[in-house]
Amino acid sequence: MTTSVYGVWDGEVHDFRRTQSGEPPSVLKGLEDFAPYNKTKAFIADRGFLVFERDTSLVEAFSQYMAQAARESCGRCAPCRVGTQRIRDLLQDFSGGSTGKGILESVEEIARQITDTSLCGMGQSCARALLDALQHFRSEFKPLTPAQAVFQHSFVYTTAPCIEACPSKVDVPRYIDGVKGGKFDFALGVVLDKYPMAATCGRVCVRFCETACRRSAAEGAVGIRMLKRYAADQAITNDRLHFTKSPLQHNKRVAIIGAGPAGITCAYKLLLDGIQVDVFDAQKAAGGMASIGIPSYRLPKDVLKAESEDIVRQLGGEFHYGRVLGQGFTVDDLLAKGYDAVFLGYGASQGTLLGIRNEDPKLAGYASGVDFLLKVHQHVEYGEPFAVHGDVLVVGGGNVAMDCVRSARRMGARSVHLIYRRTVEDMPAERDEVLAAEHEGVIFHCLTNPSGLVVDNGRVTGVDLVRMRQTDRDAKGRRNVEAVPGSGFVMNCDLVVAAIGQQVDKNVLKPEEGIELDRWNCITVNPDTLETSRKGVFAGGDCVLGPLTLVNALDHGERAAASIRDYLLNGEVHIRPARRMQNLLARNRLLADECLQTMPLHKKPVTVPELDAGERISHFKEVDRVISKEMAYEEASRCLRCYRLYSVVTEKQLPRETPAGHREPIFPE
Amino acid sequence: MKAHINGKELSFEPNETILEVARKNGIFIPTLCELNDIDHTPGTCRVCLVEVRQGEAAGLKYMTACDTPMTEGWKIMTRTPKVQEMRQLQMEMIMADHHQDCASCPRNGNCELLATANSVGLKQVRFHYTEGWENLEPDQGSQPVIYDRSRCIRCQRCVAVCRTVQDVDALELAGWGNTAGVRLKGGSVAASPCVTCGQCVMVCPTGALSERDQTQEVLDYLADPEIVTVFQTAPAIRVGIGEEFGLPPGTNVEGQIIAALRLMGADIILDTNFGADVVIMEEGTELLGRLKKSSRPTFTSCCPAWINFAEKHYPQILPLLSSTRSPQAVMGKIAKTYLAEKRGIDVQKMRMISIMPCTAKKEEAARPVLGENGVPDVDIVLTMREFARLLRREGIDLKLLEPSAYDDPLMSEYSGAAAIFGTTGGVMEAAVRTMYYVINHKELEHIEVAQLRGFENVRSANVNLGGEYGEIKVAMCHGLKGTRRIVEAVLDGSADFDFIEVMACPGGCVDGGGTLRSKKSYIPHAMKRRETIFNIDRKTKVRQSHNNKQVQKLYADFLDAPHSEKAHHMLHTHYSSRPCGVLADIQAAWDELKKQGGS
């Protein structure tokens, strides 16, 4: 474990410059092996700085850090716009040997001004470590020596709590800037830099970003998702978004298994980079679980189609529908046919059994959550016959369960009951979904658990239920549940839906294909590069993670595409330095415990208008209405722009952050 | 709730800012970017620093007063040496990347930035950052409003006024770091929803936004002995420009303007008010015709920013717009035909220069349909600000001049009805006076129609025209936000009007986007200027357009009758849809992302 020679962290001064003994505290984990075969010399953040190698030039490290601040400054407020440039220049002068009187005093004066008076988090945080250094280690500020100039390189990474919380690492404040500044297409472009499904994500994302939003410590988190949807809708619902085939074409072709969020994103990014793709999917439309699993009252199918199938086709991708991996073709076949790489994104779409008495998926009146939603989807979308009547009982407390009960209401069930073994507060479903289900008249039975099915003549006629109660808190403060003895009862029903989760279909891959699976049949991958155990085969999304979120799948699609591009054009796959930094920040929770320093002015959060509950249960039209432009501006103005800069100073230069290929051709053939 | 400022205990409401509490109590804190009149607090200049002690044991903090909520028990000091030093450093940084060539700045003489520098006691600017703009090409476009980023302080007032006051939303924030600024959405007037109303210029604290300056062209014409210069002055000019020369707001300087133009060597001096009277003859007749056909409502057409707004934002209502040209355009056409003919002037040598309170008039004059064979009816439009500049360049101080009077026998007389064109409701009232006469063959008894004279942004009234027309329903809007409301109500059928007057600028022409700028306030002299306009009406002998002798002569000698074929050909126009939406350019977004920062 690397220990610091000197530094300041959270106001605490560490100084082991003269002592060899003692136990220097290790503040951060994972810095020592930040990059392989490359010594970490220093680390600079908003909360302080740490120097690990005595010969590190502190001036140069801060000069590069502040240079990044000057590049990142949005330029709206004066102290950050001008002050960062001024400090950068003064430090460069000093580093270059200029010893003009008062240089460091000037730096300190401006650093304090930036910190105290800047408008947003970027300015307020970017000079704090510098102030610490000047206050406690001014004697370490010395002109740069030629050796230091050769053996010292900074990798400065800009992020924010909302960005790091997002699996896709979407630059949230940047697209909120876009909305705030009236540049809706720019805002959309920030999202489209990561994945194509912006309007989809803007509707159904689980919003890790909003949970991390620092404004939630004031009057409530910024409505990040609604702003994303707003920006995306401006282009997509007005048919203003069109892509054309990339002018740069490599002679490479990738097979993508699964047209779900991961596969579509992977296809999109590869196509933008000039790599051809063929997308195979078992269904007859793109979208995967976003299509069959998310009802159209949450995500209209035309929106999904516009930014999955349509975009991929415009970019030159081809779809092969009704094709199931493992049924008629294998990964071996694909590679034998000449595909240069394969991306597996076939999802996790098998319903999990309840594991109770008399349970049998073939019974009439029994369905898994995904099968039920698929039938609803095929009925609503393609008019295939499917009717729901009588009393419906749905077991589960997640988003799929909510989708099932709300869909059952719309399909015309007489009554819809939700059975959940814990309390409402414990439900993993999003709060908004739970509330919406309540508003739509779903009857909740919490602290209730099924123990068996009542079957009559091959048909489910009821469910045996048992009451549950909460146990006392355990050592970690958690409460479990246990069955109340003798509390069994029966609820009659015409349909029971088991919506307690999905799993990966174990029949897709054959063992002889050499792709390693874990005990849940999930594909084992390198978590940074998404390489599977087989060369040239990459995987992502639910078939790797188990049933997780849309945005996790989007992230996997994007990162897999970057790895595939690396593999196809460079011959080997690299871990991007940004990825290393993200891992470091996550491991040390550097952005997770952020709190507000001062309360901002109260600005009432905008709420998304929605269709009246009484009206909406009669159809599958979208529940959330469009926010107005004024509302979008209002909401965007609530963003505090909590940008932070993190710099790792290494002995050797890190491989250049490879920008996505559509930004500039970096591997000309 | 209570807190202290400068040792004085003050009470305040929750969520009030330190600045609001200070202002309420008469305590001055220097500000730059905010503009209270349009409720704009962007917090970008960071000049309004105060010293805050949050509790007895707490240390001192330095905070911006504009965006920090006042909190129970805080002790604020507004002028400690440290606070003053910090404000000066802030100002120094603002000046550091500002193009400090004040001598060549369009805001020379009344700059808000310099005023704020004064108020914080700025003593030195030790460093300069010019990279953001030194290679910037000067804006050579033909659009009426010019943006110079080198003088922009990123206060975003222009964006705010365009969004919240006008609801046009043509501007976006552009660039990053030292290239941050604003730009038209889509990059040009044509691609953006911009209607060139010029409200952005009115709130700009510096010379970053200004009109396209054409004073030099006018000076060149004046100096050219071959050229016959013809000037026209809009109704609003005479009640606004006196302020430039230290006269009280609302002073009527019509006579001094005539004297000044004569002094400069203007060959023919006309009054746009004459054109306004002609407009009433045409538009009044047109409206009665439409009423007869039950085609309703009819929108007025004198305001060029409103025409732009209709063409760009609501092309489906264009058939409802009056086809009558604006007074400026009518003046140009009649001068280059009737006047030239009667006074024996070679039209090729005639230059019509109009002085307008308006930036959009520059664009109107350039419409191909308002000219003949590529020669525009109006050659140059000067805003009031350029006219002031012209006077300064000729060494003329309006307030020292002896008032003079018009001497043109053909196009300078005007009625009181024309005079009130410059304020909201004026066009409506002028039209009512003449329509009433046409229908009833007698003058309206109560000539000042009180129900038309409110100042709310959207007003409606019923007016009895008598005869077969009876009572008609009218509405008046000033400011495009209210206009949008009315237009949408017309489109969805919820509005029930016969005649709707629209002036795009809040306050009407007397506060138009081409009038003088004020500091730290938005249209502060609206009511004074308006009152003077009404007084001009009262003092004018003839108060109805149809009684203007020169107008009667124009029809008798030249045009036959209102809406005659000749009049229709010369004094009416048509409009066309100008959609401004474009495809989303995601590559541009990606290019911009790549440019900024290290990501």
C-alpha cells in the first residue's frame, strides 16, 4: 500500500518528509496500482492532495491541474473563467523558473477568490487543494527541474456526483447546461455521445444520478431524467434526429446477439466508428426488455423504435429478427462465418419460479412476469389475442411487478392484487411506480407470502398465502421477515403472475463454445473491458449482470464497443484511464459522501404532469406528459454543477484517453 | 426573521436574498449582472460580495448577496476593507478579458460596466486575457443587431429578456471558458426564432450588443452634393431623444429635431406621422371591408418585429394580418413617387433616411417587396441611438437649439391620431377615430377612447362604431409574450376579436428596441414618454387622420381614394411563412464537447 510523503487531506496535514519511522496513514486505496508498470507520484482532488514520491514537482502537478480547470471552466462567472487562467499562467511562470516577487502570493489571493466566490462547484472546488498546499507546504513550490519534466505526467479527470453515480457516466451537468442555455440539441448530443436511447432513458431510467444529486440535501434533487427526456423529445418526437452512415469504414463486421439496450448501444457505437454490425434478436423488433418488459404507458414503442432500430439502420446496421442463439446457430458458427468479433447481449428473460407447492409454468392461469408482459406487449402492439379478466394476483415488489399490476389494470382485470412479503417501504420498485400503482387502484397485500397454488383441473384458481411479520433489527439494523404461524389463508384468482425476478437462459451457450459462465449462468467477463473468456467474444447487459437496469445495459454496450474497437483496430484491449479513475473514486467513495456547504436559494422542483389515474387505466397511452420549455429552464437552473477535478500524477504518460472514434479518426487504416 | 446588516437589525422573509433585504432597507451593494426589472439574477459577475458572520463562533465568510438566502441571525457587513478588496479583484478579473477599447465601443459614454467599476473603486487591472476574442472576426452581417463577444460580460440579460419578457427564445449560451458568450440559435437571424425586436440590446450592460451602425452612411449622403437627402422621424423619436442631451424624460423635442436636421444639411424633412395618417386611411378602409365580410380578427401590421414574429412563429395567421404597409414604408413609397414627381427630384438621387425607435425597421426597409427594381423605398434606417451619435458627430446639442417647424407642403403635416401611433393602443385609437367618421359621417364625440388606454400587456375593449357595424371587440398587446397568448387564443378559437393591435416591444414604440439605453433598469421612462405622446395629440389642431389636409391632397392628386387600385399597389404588401426549425446537428454537439475540457 502506497503511503504519502506529505499532503493535506480533509484539512489534515500529513508530513513524513523527514521521518522514516511511524505509520503514515493511508488515505486512499488503490492508488499504488492505478496503472500497471507506472509509479503513482501524487494525487490531487477537491478534498486535498497527497504526494507519494519525494521528487514530485508540486508546482507542475498543480499547474496541470489548474490548466484543466481553465479548460473546463464554463466561462459564465468571472472568478472561475479568469482566475483559473491566471493561476495556470502564474504557476507555469513559476515552474519555468520565474521567481518574480509575490507570484505565489498572487496565486494564493486568486485561489482564495475562486474558492470563495465562484458560482458553481467547479470553481468552488478546483483551487482548494492548491490553497492547502500553499498554506502548509509552500517551501515545496520550486521551479521544475529537467528530470521532473520528463518523469511526471498528470491525468486529470473531471466528474461530478451525478456522473459517477450513473453506470454510463453521462456528463449530466453538461447536458443540463445545454438545456439551461437553450441548446437542446447539444444536451441531446451529450447523451448520444454515450448511447442512442436518450428519450427511452429519459423516461424509464432508475435515476442513480438523482439519488446522488447534492441538491437533494436542499429542497430536492434536480429532475435530471425529465430534462434528458425534454432534450431528447425536442429532436425525436419532432423527427429532427437523423444519422447517416459513417464516412470512415473499416473492413470489419461484428455480430451482435440481442437487440436490447446493450446490443443496440454496442451496435450504435461500433457503427459510428465505421465498423459494420449485424444484430440478431429473437423478437421481431428491437428494444429487448425495454420493448417487451416496459409497457407502452411508460415507454411508447415509437419512441423506442426511433432511437433503437431506426438509428442503427440509418447508420448502416442490419437486423436479423426471429433468430435465437443456441437454436440453429452458435457463437462458433458466427466466427466461422467470418465475423471479426461477437457481442453477446441476450439478456435475462426467463421468469424465476416462486418455488412453491403445485407451481408449474404450464398451468393455465399462471404466468411469469416477463411472459405476462410479453403477451400484453404483443396484444397491444400487434393485436395478438390475449385477454385478462377476473381477479389477478401478482407476486413481487420490484419494477416488473409494478409493470404487471398496472398492465393488468389496463387489460381490464376485475381486481388486481399485489402480494409482497415485506413492507411497502422495502419494495425495490421505484417510489413513483408504487404510488402510480396505488393511484390506479391496485390492492396491496404487504407482509404476505405465497406458499402454494390452488389448482383445479390444470388451472390455477387461487393462491395459498401466509401472513408475515418483521423480526427485530439485527446487528446491522436490518429487519427480516418471518411467517406468522397459523396465519395461512387462500385468495381466489383467475391469474397469478410470478414477478419476483428473471434469470439468464442457460441453454443459449453450449459448454464447448468455451465461454465461461458463473453459477447463475451469467457470462463471466473482465469487468473493465467486458471481454469473455473467449477471444473476440464480448458480453454485456443482463446476460452478464443478471436482471439489472436499462442504464447498466447501456453502459455495457458502450464499453463493449470501445473494447471491440480496440480489439479489432489495435489488436488488444486497453482499460481506459477514465475507467481506472472511476474505479478509484468508487472504491474510496470520493463522491458518495458529498454534502452541501451552504444552502442554495430555494427553488421549487418541477413536477412532471401526468394523466389522471381514472383516465389512464383505460388505455396504454403514456402517463407522463411533456414538460413545458419554461419548466425545463426552471428545472435546469437548479443544477449546482458539482464538478470536481481529480488528478493522478504518474511517472510515465498514461495511454491517451481514446476519444470515441466518431469524434476523430484515431486509427486511420 | 431577523438578521443584521452593517450593525442594524433588519427583518426579512424566508428565501429573501441578502441583496433583496439590503435594497429594501436602502443599503447599497454594487451589482453588475443582475437586472431587477426583469427579475434576472444569473449570479455570473460575483461582484456583490458581502462579509457574513453566520454565528457568534463562526468565522467570516464572503458571499454573493444576490444568490445567498438571508438566514436568521446572520451578521452582514457590506463595506469592510476586505470585502471592498475582493470586489475590486472581481472587477479586475471581469475587466481582464474584456475588450477595453472603450473609445471605439458603441456604449462609449453610458457604459454600465464602467459605472460598476467606479462603484467598487477599481484602481488597477494587472493582467489581461485576450485569447478568447483577439482573433474574432468583426460581425459584418446585415442583420440589425450586432453581437461583439469581446465586450460581453456573460450576464445573460439578453437571453433572459428574449426568453421571459418576449417569449421568443432566440438566444442560446455558446462557447466555454474564455469564449463563452451568446449566439442566435442556429447561428443566424434566419435560422433562429429571432424577430430583431432589439430588446436584447436594451438590457445589455455593455457594448456587446448594439445596432448595426449606419451613421457613417448618412454622413456620406449629407456630404454628397448630388444626393437629395430626405428624412423622416417616427412618432416616438421626439419624446425620447431629449434624454440623451440631459432633458427630462418625456420632453418633446420635435422642433429641435427639425432644426438639427436642417443644420446638418438635410434637403427635405418629413414626418413619419404623415405616413401614419395614410396608414389609418388604408387600414381603416381595409378593416371595414373585412368586417363587412365577417373576416375576423384583423391584426395591425405597422410593427416589423411583430410581422417577423407572425411569419416565423405563426405563419398560419398571416392571412389575418392587415396588408397595409407600415408608416415608414408608406413614407418611403410616397416620397419616391409623389414627392419626387411634385418637387421634380430625380428618384435615383433621392435617399430616404428614417429615424426610428426600432431595430427591426432596418430589416423591414430591406424587404425586396418594399422597393422598386432593387432600389429600396427607404434607404437607411437609423435607430434613435444612431441618430444621437449622428448629432454628436455634427457637434449638435439638441437642448441648445431653437425649435423649428416643418416646411414641406406635401408630407409633413400630421394629425393627433398619427402622433399616438408611438404608444400601445395608439394605432387602435387612431383607427377608431377615422372608422367612426367613415361609418357615421360625423366625428367621434369622446375622441380620447379611455377604454383603449390601459398599460397592461394584453388588454381588450368594446368600441361602438355605430351604424351597421355597431360594437366591435378589440384587443391590444405590447410585448411578444402577451402577443403569443392572444395569437394562440385566436388559433384555438377562444379569442373573440375584430381588431387586434400588436406592438412587439413592451411599452410600444416609445420604448422600442432602438431607443436610448438606460442603466440597471428596463423601460424606466415608459409612462413619461407616453404622457407626452398623448399631450401632442391634445395640442394638435387636427386629431383625425382623415382631416389631415396633406393626406386629403395626396388622395385627391395622386392616389384617388383609400384602397384604390393605385393605393393598393403602392401601399399594401404581402407576407410569407419563414419557418426557422432545423434538423438536430449532433455532430456539432460532439465537436463542441471535444473542444471543451479534457474529456
